[in-house]
Amino acid sequence: MRMVVVTWAAILIAVLLAAGCLLFAISVKG
Amino acid sequence: MSGLVRGIFSFGAYVFLLLFPLIIGALSRHPGQGRGFWVEFAVACGYVGLAIMAAQFALVSRVQFVAGIFGQDALQHFHKQMGYAVTVFVLAHPMLLFLRGLPWGMLNPFTLEHHWVWRFGAIGFWGLGLLVCLAAFRKRLKLSYEWWHVTHAIIAAVALSSALLHVYLVGYDSSRAGMRVLWSLYLLILFALVVRYRILRPLEMWRKPWEVVENITEHGNARTLVLHPIDHHGLRFAPGQFAWLNTGKTPFHFDQHPISISSSAESGANCQIAFTIKPLGDWSREVVPEIKPGARVWLDGPYGVLSPDRDQGPGYVMIAGGVGITPLHSMCETLAIRDDCRPIILFYAAHDYDELIFREDLEKLQKQMNLKLVYVLEKPNLGWDGEHGRITAELLRRRLPRHYKRFQFFICGPTLLMDAVEQELHKLDVGSEFIHSERFDLV
């Protein structure tokens, strides 16, 4: 159970980070 | 601070630390300095990749504040998952730049015409690739855990240092004060964690040595090392927890293994502690049987969240496979000493009767406490009239009491057994919040 939660937490974080990259690129692209 | 608050705080802090370089990068830019969406997206992937790489060590450096909430095994699993995530970000970084016209030759660290900035980037890139491949395919490549552990640490240090140098030398964002301070701070935190993990923690262990009192041969070729503290008060732990056992010449030795404590947590005045080890790898096959009484060993612990002290219930169902009996033996012994009268049903799966470790102990405990013992043998001996085959939902239903759904379930054993038993328990409508297990077979 904990391992399933951990896997989903890692996926959620990866998605958040990808969204962060997207926002960064949009805000500074010039 | 409660566990939930600490968990949310740790999760939030982790995400924030990974995103912080992007925030600083965006804030320190002046208008009109952008290089287009795809180049900036590639740069962002590089920053995030580097931040994940830097944070990877924190997950496995056994920081009690975090390990006590999630469990060290969950952190190691998370470390592995984030290893795959970092690969995606680090792979995206050069690939997107190549699509924008950067030459593919940049990934060759041996090309003499390249400036060191690209060479460091390439070393970081290939280093990470090697790291992930060795971790993912260690067993298929037949690498010993000890060899893999040492090389994993060395390659990770080389890959991270190269990636950091790459960022410093690229200039642009990293030439700005904010970015330089940020990466220096991350490096400082990482350095502090390494110093704590590789120097301070072993020094603390050195001050608290343990002496091997007995090295007992158990059923199923297992060994029990009984340890006595030398000039200290021993280790306070909860039943079911584990510790890293270091049998090297000094606690600085890389050769350390997470082993469940098999003795009672209520050891009383003698402060002795026991670890039961099955010969499953090089260390347990070759080193453990040769450890003589009088030898000095070191412990780092306790760790682990598999414990009836943490998950209280009106009764317990314990399911063990093979040497997975060790933490459950510790739980039963502890509860017996505490005169705990709650019902315990222990299902113990083994290949045959001779493989049942602690069977005499368990049968004695059955008479002392409210313990029901169910052996499940894969290959039963002639004349065996107990359970045999696998632990199925049908077998569990036959042996469990009426109100089992409110009980806490602890499972320990080989990964395949734990996965199968969890599925069988779901068939019996046992809620996931009542099922507890610990997994270390991650690499």
C-alpha cells in the first residue's frame, strides 16, 4: 500500500515539475 | 509535530526545493533575454534534473525526521522512482537543444575540440545513464549488492559534480548571484548530509560498539547473531523494526545490511539484541557464519515502521514467509513479555517443516499468550496434516476469527509472497490501511 502511494507521489511530483518547466519557459521565452 | 503534518511539510519542502531554481531563474531574468520557448524549456528540464539529482542522496541518507514518517523502505522506493523521473528530465534537456540545432557531438565527452562546459555536461549525462542502468539491471548483470553500492555512490558523485560544473560554466542564468548562491547552498546541504552520513554517524556508532555473544545456527540454515552492548545502554526499538548491521573492521566500512531485529523490544537489564540472517547473498553466506563470539560489530538504527506499537488494533494477523518471520518473532516475544492478551494469528509459510525458523520458540509462545500458529508448508513432509500449498484467501478465511477486518495485518517475506498475500487480503475485504509490510528488495 505504502509503495503504491509512493509511486503515485513520484508521478505527481514529476507532473508538477514538468508543469513548472512549462511555466518557466512561457514566462522567460522572450 | 504529528506524523501527518511532518509528512505534508516534508513533501511540500521537497517539491519546493526542486522548483526553487526555476523560480530564482525566472526572477533573475531581465526582459528581452529569452531564447525562445523550446530552449528555455530544455534549460528548465536541466535545472529540475540537477535539483532532483542533488536531492536523491537526502532520500537515502537515513534522516530520522523523514524516515520515521514514511519508512526508510518507502524512501528508498521513492529514490528509485525519482531516479526514473530524473532520467526523463535529463534526457529531455539535450534532446530539446539538439532539436533546436545544437550539434549531437556535444554528448561525446572525449571530443577534444569541445570546451569543458560541454564535456562536464556529457559526463553528467552518461554518468546518470550508467547509474540508472546499473540500478535497474543489477540482478540481471549479476553484480553483487556490495559492489553495486560502492559504484553507485562513486558514479552518483561524479555525475552530480559534472552536472553542477556544467551549470556553473554555462553562464547565463548561473552567472547571476541568485543562482550561484542557490546552487552553492544546495551543494552545502548535500555536503553536510554526506558528512553526517559518512563521518558523524559512523563516529557515533564507533562510540557504541556491540560484541557478538553468540552465533547460533537456526533451522533453514539461518544464523542468529546475539549482540551485547559494550559500555552503553543498547538500543531502544519498537518490535518489528530493523537496523543496519555493519560487520566491517570499522563503522566506516561500506559493508552494511538492513536486518530485522528478531529479539524482544523488552530485553530488560541485559540490553541484548538479536538479528537472524538467512544465507541469501554473498555477505550472509560467506561473512555471517564466520563471525565468532567476541567479534565487534556496529549498528545504525532503529528504523522501520512495521510495528504493532505504531499500528494498534484489537488483534493482529501476522503473515511470514521464510526468514520474514524475524520481525514478527520480535513482535510476538515483545507482546508476550508485555502480557498483551489481544489475539494474534500467525501464518508462517515455509518450504518444509525443517525450514521453519524459531518453531520451538513460537510453539512455546503459543502456550504463554493468545497466539494461534498456522504453518503453511509448500512441500509438506509425509504425515503432515496441517496447511500446505500457498496462503490463499480461502485458507485465511478458514483460519481467521469473525472480526478479522478490524485487526492489523503485518506481512513480511519475499516480495512475491507479500504481493500475493496483499491481493488475497483484498479479496477478503481487508482495508489497505490495515495491511502493513516492509520491502527492501529494491535493487
